[in-house]
Amino acid sequence: MLAIETLNQFYGESHTLWDLDLNVPAGQCTCVMGRNGVGKTTLMKAIMGEVTVASGSIRYTQEQGEETELTKKPIEARSRLGIGYVPQGRQIFPLLTVEENLRTGLVARGDGVKKIPPRIFELFPVLEEMKHRRGGDLSGGQQQQLAIGRALVIEPKLLILDEPGEGIQPNIVAQIGQVIRRLIKEDGLTVLLVEQKLPFARKYADRFVIMDRGRPVAKGNIGELSDELIKQHLTV
Ligand SMILES: Nc1ncnc2c1ncn2[C@@H]1O[C@H](COP(=O)(O)OP(=O)(O)OP(=O)(O)O)[C@@H](O)[C@H]1O
Ligand SMILES: [Mg+2]
């Protein structure tokens, strides 16, 4: 679905992603793990076009098998290709209502559809109940559900979530995990997840990739995520 090759990225002089290779297979949840500051968010932003890359390629394959080089595409084009993005820290609009927040996602659709897909309220009934509340009045967990809902209004094929469980009550984290599995199973989505919480990754991801200092250092099926690897690369 996504094939990243020898990607390099800099913030000014600071080399953040180093010759990074990463594959995201279709129909699975790939979980990117790693300590704070290793470049996980930068990698997601590079995929979305929010940071420019110095070199390397990010190839995105659509259902029909058509390949697109994302590094040559502007931000808006990437969402129109069917890539939904839930940024770290949610970034919802606090003064807009839940419904208005969801509508802001519609502009990223390629087909001009102006209706919020009912599937979003099916996955997150709380968003329907709270349609007229302001985003800023929701709990952290509800805001995260809203951020995911907003990314889903384009009916993406690939969904990128950057630490969706950060600072959120455990029952909502579990609901989000279940929605990820439903999206894969029922809607045929591919998920690229950034997550530092081990139990969450073990429960909801199919594959893991551990990053350290801007490059992947280990990867495999989630069952192969050993205590040894965790000790070496994930515990502080
Ligand atoms: N806009 C920026 N300008 C300069 N340096 C940045 C910028 N954003 C991030 N960095 C630096 O780049 C490195 C990677 O940051 P990034 O946010 O990608 O890490 P991360 O793995 O997502 O961390 P976390 O687990 O804390 O979210 C860090 O050293 C960070 O300080
Ligand atoms: Mg981050």
C-alpha cells in the first residue's frame, strides 16, 4: 500500500530521518513504535506532505494497482488519493461544533460530496449525540474520536493515526482500538499507527516497526515483538 525508500528529512541542519525504508502492507495495521523524539511524527508528516523531504521516495498504491509518488504531490492531493490523517495532539477546532469539525474534513474529499458519511456516527455514536456541542467542551477521549471521525469523512483507504491513545482514559482507548479493527475488517482499510503503549500495539496491530534515531531498527509480526527488543529500544 505504502512503500518508503531511503527517505531523508532535515529540520534545518538537523538530520531527522535517515535513509528510512518502510513498508505498509494493505489490509493490516502497522504500528510504528520508538522512544520520544526518534522521528515518528516527522515520518507521518513526511507521508502527508507537512514536512518536505530531502531525498527518497514514498510510493502509494491504490486499489486498482495504480502507483503514485507522494513526494511529488501537494498536501491536498494526498488526501484526495484516499489518505486520512489524525495528527498527534488531535488538533480539532475548539470553537466549532462537532458537526462543523467533521465538515471541515469534507473539503479534503476529491469527489465534492458534502455529506458526512453515516458510517462515522455508526462507529462513534457519541459524535452523533454531541453533534451540536463545541469541540472544546468534549473530553480528551471524545476529542480524539472526533479527530478520527474527521479523518474518516473522506472515506480513506489508508488511515494514519499518531498516538491516538495519548492522555486518554482507558475505556475510550479500547473503543478506538476496536474501531481500528472494524475499519480493517469491515471497510477494508489499511492502518498506519504510531503508538508507544505496548498493550495497545499487541492487541490491535498486526505488524510493528521500531524506530530509533530516525531509522527503523526492528520490524516483524506483532507476535515477534520480544521483551528483548522492548528493553533495547522502547524502555527509557
Ligand atoms: N518543527 C521542528 N523543527 C525542528 N525540530 C523539530 C521539529 N519537529 C520535531 N523536531 C525534532 O525532530 C526530532 C523528531 O521529532 P518527532 O516529533 O518526529 O519525534 P516523535 O518520535 O514523534 O516523538 P514523540 O514520541 O515525543 O511524539 C526531535 O528531536 C524533535 O525535537
Ligand atoms: Mg510524535
